[in-house]
Amino acid sequence: MLHIQRERDILVVNTTRKTDEHMLSFLTFNWIMAITPGPNTIMALSEGQNKGFRRGLSFNFGSFIGFWLVGLLVAGLSATVFDNPQLTAVLKVIGSLYLIYLAIHSLMPASAIKTTDGLRHPICSAILLQATNIKIYLYYIAGLTGFATVFPNTQYSLLFKLIIMVTIGILGTLIWTLIGNYLKTFYDHHHRSVNLVVALLLLVSVIDLWR
């Protein structure tokens, strides 16, 4: 009996250890995706530079809504739907066009648009950015359909994973907005160079979409 109990204890310890390792992998995956530069983080940085942290929260609020909309869409539909090459191509085209628009917007002179104003409609722009970003869909597909060892594929586990992914995602944009806020003084003196870098990064994101 003691031998059997000892084996059970070892099994429980090993299972718990593996679960902790997979949980750490899940959280690491989310933080890497949230922090690494991309269209969303680039625009969050730009809004922080243009408006400061408080006024830049509007873009983050729009991102929060967009994260939930895309996440719920992916959770509600089968991942196989997004394996459709035609649907993927349409999303890539729309996303590319919108990123190009944002790049042009960043380069517009002060006479056309005040750099301190940033995006005119930050909430709508952020929602549209999430809706047309194919990487956001792939992010949710990987996160929601994977890591079954940590979270069994049930409705409650999907919701729990979605809450974690949205929370970490919005924290990522907030961090980039805060960084932009601290760079605001630098931006005021070098706004043309910074806008050029932002535009180039957005164009690189377009190229990256098609890889």
C-alpha cells in the first residue's frame, strides 16, 4: 500500500510540474506576442509620443475592444475556417492597405495634420487595426487551440485563456504607450525622423504579413 501511495504521489508531483511548465510556456508565449514590435505596438508607441499617456489611452481602449472582438470570433469559429487560403488572402490585403494608410498618415506634414493630434479617431482606428491584422487571428488560434495540457478544450477554459490573452495583450500596448509618453520630449524635437521610422516599421509589417 505504501508503495502504491508513493507512486501516486510521484505521479501527482510530475503532473503538477508539467502543468506549471506548460503554464509558464503559455504565459511566455503571450508576453512575447504582446511586447514584440508590430503594427499595434508601433501605433501605441506613436500615440504615446503624440498625445502623452493619458490621451493615448483612447487607442488602448479601442485595442481592448478589438482584442475581445477578434478573440471571441476565433473562439466561436473553428480554427479550420482560418486555414482557408482565400479568407487569409483577403485579410492580408485589407490589413496591408490599412497599414499603408497608417504609414502615409504618419508622414503627413503638419499643414495637413497636426502631429500632436495623432490619430483623429483612435478608438475606431485601433478596432480596425485589430480586425485587419492577420497576426492577431493567428495569435488567438495558436493560444486558444493550443496548450491543452494546461487548459482542457472546454468552453470555460477557452474563456479563461481568452481573458488571459486579452489582459496581457492590452498590457503590452499600455507599456508601449507609456514608453512613447516618456519619449515625448525627444519626439517634439525630432518628430520628422520619428514619423519616418514609424512609417518604415509599418511598411516592414506589411512585408512581414506576406511571409
